[in-house]
Amino acid sequence: MWRRSPGGLVTAIAPVLQRREGAWIGWHGAPGEYLDPFEHDGMHLIPVPLSESEVELYYEGFSNATLWPLYHDVVATPVYSRVMWEAYRAVNERFARAAAEEAAENAVVWIQDYQLQLVPALLRRLRPDLRIGFFLHIPFPPVELFSQLPWRREIVEGLLGADLVGFQRPGGASNFIRLCRRLLGLQHHKNEIYVEDRVVRAAAFPISVDFGELDSLVREPHIIERAKEIRSELGDPECLLLGVDRLDYTKGIGQRLKAFGELLSEGSIKPGEAAFVQIATPSRERVEEYMRLRDSIELQVGRINGEQGELGQQPVQYMHQSYGREELASLYLAADVMVVTPLRDGMNLVAKEYIACRNDLRGALVLSEFAGAADELRQAFMVNPYDVDGLKRMMLAAMRATPHDLSRRMRSLRRRVATYDVDRWAKEFLASLES
Ligand code: ADQ
């Protein structure tokens, strides 16, 4: 019995692959297990094994304790460990070999994300006939931060094995181009970087959601019914605020809870007027920073409920669980205010999913300016999550906005997400790669 792993990359890639030919090479999520290729959900999947110790050193280590915090503005301190780096290199080699064996002559290979940044160059060495694309789902940091990395040169050279390197925001692409110049002394013209006898392009391709699928899902009577039921289970609050995230320190969950707690304690929100539901999907649970974060969020929730709640009524409902697509869609449909406040985020699909679910043109999106999505979703209630007072003001403004204002904003937000959906993202990337 296979289950999809929660998180942005899988959500985005699955519909793209289901509608095309091709194989998905990836780790299947169980350490130390060797599997043959198999079919699932209309996709051809080719598992690459990771040992127990590689999960620790490569996945939890170099990927999620080094690169993840470094690429997110060092909001947590990155770990620089040579053993972890060695594991990263070894696993990248394994993926490159797997792709080299699988790809047909002159095929297109599209490498996804920060865990595989060495694969483009390794693969090119094995298979110079291939077209190689790379997409980074998370932010690409400024030179000043990236330069901390002891293996910065290897990573940049790894990425430069691709013909096209894609980023979420134009800022990521320009950070990368600047880095190639500063670190390797490479010449460039606009977004073309000259690497020996080749040209590597760097450009932004903002990722999106399957708008059509969500839009029709929330029109189904059982979803509409479930959304009503959720509100009544919560005691029919005047205003329902919602947060949905992987439990990650980049997502600004603590900041939004602090703002909500202060609004309650100072009386700007009356008891019973508003309920906050925070869904926090378990994530990277063996990485130390994530354990600390979980403790601190749970402490914060306990404090707010202890101080501001009443018997039988708690202002914050916190769920440390993963949900199915239908339940998530019902939650989006039930929520008056969606609170998305990352301290740094490549894109943030939750913000776009919320918009795709609001064909009733109701609901307000509070969005951090540090999410990639902020470039496109200009009609959201924009916040700086580090500014608690500003965040409180915007949350209140979103709660108190008139239906007319909300529908005006939502109409324009929906136009954007409907036009630039995940299919368009994939098409534009692949068309650019093949041009
Ligand atoms: P993530 O950091 O995982 O993605 P995000 O883009 O918000 O962040 O995607 C999360 C996905 O997981 C959404 O599709 C959401 O519905 C799902 N999800 C969240 N909580 C869930 C729960 N409790 N149960 C089930 N599903 C849940 C990374 C980058 C982002 C980038 C994406 C895609 O960090 O910036 O937008 O990749 O490129």
C-alpha cells in the first residue's frame, strides 16, 4: 500500500507526470529497502535505495540540516559536516547512474530540487546526448550567504551541468548568475551563462497548483457539506482562521500564533469571535531543529488555550497530522482567513490551493512577502511576518474586510492562478528546455 508523501514537490509533479509519458526516479521513503520499478497512480516509478545511514547523513543531514536552512536565509543555523557531504555526493552519483541507465537516446531528463544538485554535471558526463533540466523548488540565496558553504564550488559546477536551471523567482536566477560570475569568473549575457563550449540558461518558472482539479473538487456537494460541518464542529465561530503547513521553522507558524494570541489577550478579538485551526504536517522529525520547533509550537498553543480558552472552547485547534486532499479542500472552503506567513519560502502552494478552492469568491488570504507566491498574488493581504504589530493589523483587516472587497481581491487572485497553473509551469519549463 503506497502513500504519497505530503509536501510541495510531490503535489506539483504528480499531475504533470500523470499527463505525460515518462518515468519518475526517486527514493521511495523506506530506508534500506531495494525495490523493482512499479506503477502507481498512473505513474512509472523507479525506486533508488537509500541505506539507514544515508537517510541520516544525506537526507536528514546534508539536504535538510545544511542546504535547507542555508537556502532559507539561515533562519536556522546550517550544519557543515564533511561526512554528510560525502554521503550527498555518493547518493547524487547513484541517482545520476540510475538516470543514465533509464533514459533513452537524446531523452529529456528533468532533475528536481536541492537534494540532487550534483546530478546535472554527473549525468552529463555519463550521457552527453541528453537534454538536462534542473528545477530548484526552494529559494536560491544571495552570494553572501551561499558563500558560507564549504562545497560551494562543487554545487555550482554540479548545477551548471544542466542546459536550463529553473528557479521560482527571478531573484533566484539572478543570484545564481551573479554567483557564477563571482565564484567561477564565468561570463554571461542576460540569462545565458557561458561554460566552456556550452550555454547554460537560468530563468524563473513560478510553480503552481492543479487549479482545475481543486476548482471542481470544491463544487462537489460532499465537500461543501463537510466544510459546513467543520464550522459547526468548531462551534460556528464568526471567523475561522486557518494555517496549513509542514511543521517547518521556515513557515512562520510561531509568528502567526503570537499575533493571534495577542489579538485575543488585548481584546481586539472577543472570546468566541474567532477560531484558529493550525494543521501542521509532521516533517523531518528526526532533525533536531524540527524537534525543537515542535516543542515550541506546542508550548505556544498550550499557553494561548490555557490563558484565553474557556471550558469546552479553545481558541486554537492544533493538529499534528497529515490530511487527505478532500479534507484539506473542505478546510480551505470553510476558512474565512487563510494565514500563510513563511519567513522564507520558494513559492508556497498552500496559498495557491486556497485561492483555487474559493470559487465562491469569499475568503481572505494573508500572505508573507517572503513567499515566492507574493510576486504573483498582489491582491492578498501582504505582511512582513517579523513585524508582529503589522501582522496583527493585517489579520484584523482580513477578518473585517467587506464582502465586496474580498470578492474583488479573490477574483483577481483566481484569474492569476487559473491562468498560471501547474500544467503551464511544466509546459513552459519543458518548452524552454527543448528550444
Ligand atoms: P513545501 O515546503 O512542502 O514545498 P508548499 O508549497 O506549501 O510547501 O507545499 C505543501 C504541500 O503539502 C501542499 O500541497 C499542501 O496541500 C500539502 N500539505 C500541507 N500540509 C498538509 C497536511 N496536513 N496534510 C496533507 N497535505 C498537506 C516546497 C517549497 C515550496 C514550494 C513547493 C513546490 O518549500 O516553497 O512551493 O516545494 O515547489
